Amino acid sequence: MLFALFVVYTALCLAAALWVGYDARTNSPHSPLLWASTAFFGGIVGLLLYANLGRRPHAGGGGVGATSAGRGERSGAGTPPLRDCPNCRARELASAEQCRFCGSALDPDTTDGPWFATQ
């Protein structure tokens, strides 16, 4: 009987770890492997940690059919216009006059363009 409970608990922890790992790929800025192992070894405490600390809050409130930006992507709403430094290619605010990394002057005509120069 005790062995059967252990097997059921391990299966539930494995299922929770798989779900957390899959969910963390799109809803967490941290490693999915980290959160999956936390959910597996931590059980219900690991799930609660992921739910409270690991997930990014959705701007649209979530729900069925809600879309979210993938990992590493940023949505265009609310982000200031950016431009590339011509010297070191760092992304700077469009209002900046010089690059904060290399100090070179920024061309005021290039705002929010592609990462490469188009001629």
C-alpha cells in the first residue's frame, strides 16, 4: 500500500514537472528546466513557488484565447522607440544623443528601424 502511494505521488510530481516545464517555456523568463525540477522535487511547494514567482503577469489578464509574447520577445505596446548605435550596435532610446556604452554620437534620423542599415 505504501509503495502504491509512492508510485502515485511520483507520477503526479512527474506530470506537474512536465506541465511546469512546458508552461515555463513561454511564460517565464527563467530556465524551464529549473522550474520543472523545482516542481518535481518540491511537489506542491514547487508548484506554488512557480505559480507565485516563476510566471510573468500577462498584460491582457490572461484567460482562454489570450496571447502572450514568446520568450525573448517584447510587445510593441508601451515600449519607447529605439535605434542602433552606428559604432557598437547597442540599442538606445531614440531621444539619446550619444551611446551609453561607447560614447559615439547617435544619428537623429535613425529611429526604430531594423537592426541593420537599409540603404
